[in-house]
Amino acid sequence: MDSNGSASLSHVPRSENLEPLPGDLVAAHLPPGPAWVGLVADVWAAGAALLPLDVRSPAPEARALVERAGPTILVDGDGSRRLAPPTQDRELALALPTSGTSGEPKLVELTRDAVRAAVEGSAETLGSRPDDPWLSCLTPAHVGGLLVLLRAALLGAPVIAHPGFDPEAVGREHTARFVSLVPTMLGRLVRTGVDLSRFRAILVGGAELPPGLRAIAERAGGRVVETYGLTESGGGVVYEGRPFRGTRVSLDPTTSEILLQGPTLMRGYRGSADRPFTPDGRLRTGDVGWIDDDGRLRVQGRLDDLIVTGGEKVWPEEVERALRGSPKVAEVAVVGLPDDEWGRRVTAFVVPVRPTDPPSLEELRDEVARSLARFKAPREVVLVDRLPRTTSGKVRRSRLATGGEPRPPE
């Protein structure tokens, strides 16, 4: 990690055979790949905890996480280093940074019981067996990728770890029966023509799954399972709108915020007194949704993303879904910008399919009006060549809303 992160720790002696002990917090700064399978299994078996560091993160961010978390062991490409003696905390299993779309990421603490409940709940819901192979191509620095690796440690499931996501490499993989992806990855598999029928289930989470993409993937033979959850909930704990056994979903009667309760929830944020729980222990997710007639949870959007324009409520996600119907739109993000007349102005940041032939404002307003009330249509369009995203692929709406938009297309 010296070249990418913690140069200040370079004086600590390295050891090739440093074994974690109960109470250790092991910070791992390694690229994705097969080494993670053994590392996760070893840390779990030792009764230690794991702090995964994203190798894609800037060096200052990695250093800041190490300083805040206080790991006792650091593992990187140069070996292992003991930084401090083990603690008395034998319950902690994972310290995971949140995606940090609107500020500094927090460190979520998940106990061993919570992790076990999340892994076993997923297996039960999917009907997967311990000998079913999983494909790992998500970064282990986020909960979705780490939970795939933990299936090997807890269930003994074979895990095939790729060094990254390559649709052609996935296409050559014929033994895995389950895989966990984000929507962008699923889209790339579809465009590459990968045979999706080889998977018994394709878990998709981390961002909204466009209905059109789902339909295309299913026509290609894929059994798509849309998941919902947060790092704070121990990852996805609601599959296809239905919670794991033991997990309970409810809605705040005033705001319709989604509340979760169950054995997979975090115990808190490391080094923070912030407690996003109701008095009776339900996790406030920050998401808004509803329960449909079949009893399935439907997610509408982030509570703090809601745009109030001219006294009307507009959810960015619904406008984005409508705008994706335009053949001229490659990517889009919708935010509310300050407006003297409307309070907030619905604004669409659009990556055009062809920069030489971008969509006009009126074209996009008409596209939205096909399926939504016209007051929800954007009143401004900003053409850009990319959208700001986190390392997990989520759009940083806060950056767009505060003027930190990316450069326009040339």
C-alpha cells in the first residue's frame, strides 16, 4: 500500500506469514482476484474482522479510512504488517465503508451473527446448495462483492474469483451457477451476447434495474433476481420485493421511508454516535417506497433526492426511467437545481448517444410526457460526456446538484 495509500506505515516490519488472531481488524488493500477467497476464509476462521480497502480509491481516501478504522493488521501487495495488538472485540466481522454518494463514507460495523444471517438468508431464499459454485466479479471493497466471498468461508461454496469484470471472461466461465452484478454489468453481458441461461440466478443490486434491461436479460435466458438492501442492512435482504425470513419491512407512516428490522443489521458506525434507528430498533434506510398489492416492496427513490418543484413532488428515478426511452440518451441523471420561480428546477444531465446529434429539451420533455405528468419533465438539459459516479457505480447526484458537474462533450 506504500505507493497507493499508507506511506506513513512503511516503517512497520512486514511478514509473509502473519496470522490474524481473534480480535484483530485486518485492513486489506489488494486488487480483486483469487487471493481474496483465501484471505476472507482465513480472517473468518481466525475470529478476526476485515476492513476491505478499494484499490481504485485515491491514496488520501485509503489513508483516511485506515486512520479512522484503526486496524491492527494491514495486508497489501508487499505482505502483512501488524500495527497494534488484537482488541477484545470478538463479535466484529466486517468494517465496511458506505458508498459515500453525498459525503465522506461511514464505516459500517457488521457482527459475525449479522454476516452469518445474511449469507444463510440468501442461500435459503435462492435455494442454493453449499456445493453450488459462485462467480465473483464485483469488488470485494463493497458488501455485495464481499458477501459472495463469504459464501466460501461460511458455507464452503466454491467461489471463482475474477480479477475484475470482463464480459468475455464471464462468457467463458461455464461452471458457476450464481453471480452477483450491478445493472451496468448485466447490460454489458447482454450486449456481449453471453449465454445467461447457464446461471441458476443472477443477483442484481446496487442501483435501480431498468425494466427494459431486465426484460432483455430474461429473453436471453437469465433468471434475474433484483435485490434491495444497504451496507447497513448487511447487503441485499429483500429479493424480488420479498424479505428474507426473519427480516421485516415496514414504512414510516408520514414519509413512506423504508424501515428494516432483522438479524442482519449493523450494530452501528465505527467511531460515530450516529444511530439511524427508530426507538424500537428499525433501520431508517433513507429510501422511500410502497408495498404493492402482492405484498412486494417497491422502491421509489432516495428521500433526500426528492425534487419539489412548483409545489409538486418529482422523483428523479421515475423521470430517468422515462428519459431512457429516448434513442438519443445513453445515460441520464436527474436532479433539482435552485430556481427563483419553481423552488427547484427539474434538470437532466444527459450523456448523448451521439454528441453530434444530442436530444433537444423539447424532445426530452415530450419523451417524459408519454408516461408521466408533464410537470415532471425536465425544464433544463445539460449535455455531458460522463456522469460522476462512486467506485461502486452509483451516480453522485449531490455533485451535480452543487455545481460539480462533469465537463460537457466536445
